[in-house]
Amino acid sequence: MIPVSEARTRILSALHPTPAEIVPLAEAWNRVTAAPVHARLTQPPRDVSAMDGYAVRADDATLGARLRVVGAAPAGHPWVGVLGAGEALRLFTGSVLPDGADGIVIQEDTNRDGDWVGITEAAAVGRHIRRAGQDFAAGDVLLPAGKRLGARDIGLAAAGNHPWLTVHRRPRIAILATGDEIAMPGEPIPAGGIVSSNSHALAALVRAAGGDPVVLPVVADDRAALMAVADAVAGMDMLVTTGGASVGEHDLVQEALGARGLKIDFWQIAMRPGKPLMFGQLGPVAMLGLPGNPVSSLVCAILFLVPAITVLVGLPPAPPPTMQARLGASVPANDHRADHLRATLALGSDGGLMVTPFPRQDSAMLRTMAQAAALVLRAPNAPALAEGAAVEIIRLDSAGL
Amino acid sequence: MIPVSEARTRILSALHPTPAEIVPLAEAWNRVTAAPVHARLTQPPRDVSAMDGYAVRADDATLGARLRVVGAAPAGHPWVGVLGAGEALRLFTGSVLPDGADGIVIQEDTNRDGDWVGITEAAAVGRHIRRAGQDFAAGDVLLPAGKRLGARDIGLAAAGNHPWLTVHRRPRIAILATGDEIAMPGEPIPAGGIVSSNSHALAALVRAAGGDPVVLPVVADDRAALMAVADAVAGMDMLVTTGGASVGEHDLVQEALGARGLKIDFWQIAMRPGKPLMFGQLGPVAMLGLPGNPVSSLVCAILFLVPAITVLVGLPPAPPPTMQARLGASVPANDHRADHLRATLALGSDGGLMVTPFPRQDSAMLRTMAQAAALVLRAPNAPALAEGAAVEIIRLDSAGL
């Protein structure tokens, strides 16, 4: 058996980001940049006013001075000309400072009287002026390559005058449920069969991680049908299988696709829930074989599949983010397999996070898995811990999990 | 001026969730249930084995007993018959327990010899059996109404045999940028003009919150064109405007749409960045008017628009989630307006979050806003704080912001 971290490292080191494509700015949200985004203009493009007020020559705008108002320049309507001695120009926030001016007197420090304005607070050179390029200058790197684009990044790329962005293509992830006993929701269920939940949960997880799921038809435990999957995944970036339970986990998939050139490692992972994991290459397509049990499948997907997709979308390889919390109940000593206890989260009396494992951790209980707000990570052979002890957790209550 | 929390309360109390629609299970991820999801079957449907091994009558399967193996029942292929005295049935994890059996002997505790199996550890009634309905029973509420569906919820709904789910319709949010000086990225920029960043940033934010953005063409500061917007927003759930700066913020929008029946509150909010905010109703369409400044627009969108969309998608009204962090640098006393300092996040030496405001907080610096990992919330008239003091923050480095 190999540890969770070793299995993850092997998987992530075998994967590469998808190639780049060009997408409209409006569709680039949540995608990952494949090239740096440089500013195509300078912002602000000229010196502009930071306030509503008057552009002046600071030498003129002394306390008590009266200046002649030569016009107004709303933002977007720059005044053409050169501000002369004894003159002032009405400005608003964002208005371009006219040539000749070197200061701003804010509205509150003036008395307007027809074409004249009285100064009640002396101007200072440069005061209330936003200099050209204060936000960014043409050529600046606004966004580096390898950044997942949030709403603010989209705004920044727009401000930098980019109608298109170069991002990594969404990875296409084929999802294959196998097993004689599997029925799709709403379809006839064979005697002793169960309704497929893995494919749909995994497809949603793929979406949450930034991939495009392609759910393949369920394949019964049939060698020829399994072999044909090798053709169905042409053009995919990854094939994810969940083993049927009617034959030894993964055995038939491994054997049938082996005949189609699958190069695979089959690992027993020292973890619970979930233990057998396959990883390899089916020609150019990476393949990840998850357990058939729905809870094990989900836990393994969170530990291995989501980080794998994260690499495919263009982000650096990394384990799932963890954080600290305090136990709301004691936990027993752990055996030799890393455990992932399904747990609830609450705020403790000290304002910190308190995590309480469900009393029953049966891997057949999908409802408990769906209701869990966190997984408590228990290392192999970890000692018993009392209520209040600090533990490492993976939060499940965000990120679409 | 009114406080941020009062403005938000007024906005959220005026909004209602969108009506329900039916969507395929595969498209329900991240949507919010509009009705409880009841289990349509019992899981497991029958008593099943929790292990690989043999179904037995526990009275027979004593230490040293030899039982006759009458067949095998892979998962998905239940055995038909009644297990008799002295008989055993080969089972696998998930296999249905045959009638007549009341115990399981796990594989490791047996010696198989042709049609016979020797027992090396006595069976106990009920041991290693998952009872029918252990996960859920037909009729159980698997998911309540008003739940945002994560990947695990999709799996649970599938397991409950639901090919369709009843969810709230995605709210359609019209986004209108106004102003003579606004150009779309890649299009000709008028003299003194700027490239529109608000519309795209807000559209991405709407997506992140679960809405469908509809970006309207930019409207210049023209009364007739603004009045026509009232027709363009028919069928929308909300209109979000960002004011041009060339005329008093919001003035022209308020006046032109007022002539089309806009019932509105215009508020000065005691906050920075951002101050003027509009909220009201244009017939059946809620309207939110954000500041034109890109940083102010984004901060106000995070404080008001995202919570508004959250109500529209079917979740309970709530402020943006906040958490505690320690200051990485001192901050000065605050004036009478709540401030929202753009800041970086790091892990402090104690493993806790350390938040450090950017030295320069100019509301014209969109790049700083895009690079910020958090907003530090500074209450009106909050005292100066030293490095290391605890502050409340809104994280920006997740949730697609």
C-alpha cells in the first residue's frame, strides 16, 4: 500500500495543462490565463482630477483669489486649450487636467459667482491630481500567466483594453461507470441493482473544478464493451472510471483496456474510505480509476481528481487546501490507513472552527457524506485525540463540492 | 447618510427568490432547490453484505464448521432461493443477503475447498450486514428546499432516483453602463474616454453568484436613450446600473427612468470607497444603481449586489461572510464612513491569517483592487489599530470574485 500523498504526487506529475485557446472576455471568468495580460493603454491616460472642483495654476489660486472660469470639462469631454494666468476650469472626478494647470481646488473650497470663482483654500501643486499611469501604464503585466480569473481580473483585463483573452482550454473529462447492477436515475432498475450516483456526482465535481464532463453510457461487465471505451475517449484529456462491484474492483476494466494499450499502475492506497486506485495512460488520455462505492469515489475524487483537474486547467500542482479546526468530540486512535472522517462544522465558543465527526462512518452512507461540511484528516497510526484537540480538515462546504 | 448594513437590509427585504423550474439532474449543480428532494427508493433496498465473504445461518457457522457453498451472488446478481441449514452463499460487498441467512463470515475467516467452506471464526447474527434503509428510506427528505446543490448533493439526488430537480430559475440581471466617455474593450476610445470595465466585472460577479448576466449596450448621457432602457429590461429580475461620471452620479439615470415609472430611493451610504447608491423598482424589475468608479462599483457589488443575487437564487438573506484576521501593519483611526481597505493575506507565524492593507487606498486603482485577497472592514470612527490587532475581513480570494 502507498500513502495518499505519494499517489497524488505520481498522478499530478504525469499531467500537463491543456493547450491555450482564445475566448471572449465575457466568457473568460473562472478560466486560467495561458499568457500574461499586458496593459494596452495607460490608466489614467492623462493627469486627471481626483475630485469635483476647479483646475488652476497653483501660483494664482491663493487664499482669497478670484479666477475667471473659462469652461467646464466633464469626464469624457476634455477641454481643448491651455489654461492661462488667472483662469480656472470647472472639473469633475476623472476629468482630464487641461494643459497649463498644475493644481486642483476642490468644490468645497470655492465660491462660484457667475463666470468667476473665489478661492477659500489655497491650491498646492499636484494636490488632488491622479497622475497618468497611476493605476497602470501601457505594457505593464496586469495579470500573470497561470491565474484563475475572478470577476475583478475580468474588470482589470477590460480596463487594459482586452476584448479577448488567451486561456487554457477546459479539460474534457470522460466519466465511465461500469457494472451490471447500475441504472441511470429514472430508468428501470434491475433486480439487486442500484441507481448510479457516481457519474453525476463526479460530473458536477468536474464542473466545479473547471472541466467539461462527458458522461459515457454505463458499460456492463462485458469485455468487448469495455474495450470499445478506448475509442470513445479519443480527444478527451482524462478518463475517470468507477468500478462496478460485481467483479473484483477494477479487474475487468484493467484487463479489457489493457488489451487496448492501457499502461497502468494499480495501487492499494493506505486510506479509508477507498483503497484501490488505478492511474495510467490510455494512449494520450490520462486515466484515473476510482472505487465503485459512492462515498469512497467522492473522497478519492476530492483527494485525487480535483487536484488533477486543477493541473489540467493550468494551475500549479497542489494538494486540496486544508485548515485547522478543533475537535467537537474525541476520536479513537487510527489504524495504519489514513482516515477521512465525515464531519460537521460549527463555530466554537472561542470563535474558532469546531469540527465534529459523525458517530457512524460507514462508507455506504452517501447521505452522511452529502451532509458533511468537512473531512477530518487522520494520519496513519494517529493517536486518540480528546475533544478540543487541533486537527487538519478539508472543508467541503464551499467550492461546489 | 445611512449605514452599509441598513442599506443592505432594505435591499434584501425588497427581493424574493425567482420562481421554480425543472432542470435535468446533470444541470442542477450549483442551483438552489425550490422543493425538498425525497428519496424515491430505499438504500440499500435490501439487507446487503458489507464485506466480501459468505452468507450463513449464524447458528450453523460455528468455529470449525464446514458449510456447503450453494452458489454465488455478485452485487447486482441476487441469488434466488432460501439458504438452508448447513449452507453458505458466496457474497461480495453490496451483495443482497439471501432469505434464510442472518450472518456473514468474511472471506479472511474461511477456508474454501471446492464446494465447501470451512469457518475459522464463528459468525454472529447481523454482523457485517448493512440493513435495508441504512443510508435512506423511500420518502426520506434527502435535500431540503433552499439548498445550493454541491457535487455530493447531485450524487445523493441521483441515488434517490431523481432524473430531474426542481430549482429556482437563474435570475437574469441586466447590466447597464452609462456615460459619454465609455468604450467597450477593443473599440475606438473617444478623446478623454475610458474603456468600460464595470460591465464585464459585474457580469462575472453575477455569474459567480449564480445569476445570468445580460450586458446592455452602453448608453450615453442621453435622456431618450436612457428612457428606452425601461423597455430593454422587460423580463429581467434586476437592473444594475453604473453611473457615468460626466454628469452628477446617477442624476440622469434617475431622472430619465423616473419618467418611466421608476420608484427609487437614492442613498448616500456612509462608506468608502463608494457613497451614492440607488435602489428601487422599475415596474416589476428591481434596480440597483452602483457608483461609476470601478473600484467603488466592485466594492458596492460585493457588499450589496452579491447578497441581492443570493436572495434571488433562493438562499436566505445574509451579509457577505466575514472572518477574523490579524493586522500585518498598523492602520490609522477611521473617519465617519465605514472603510473597506484592499489588503493582502498571508499566514502569520502562529498559523493564523495575517491581513495587510495596501499602503495606498485610492479608489481609482483597479489593479490594487484586483490584487487584493481581502477587504478589511473598518467601522465608522474605529480607533487606530496596531500591527497584530484582530480585524474583520471579507475574503476575496475565492468564490470567483
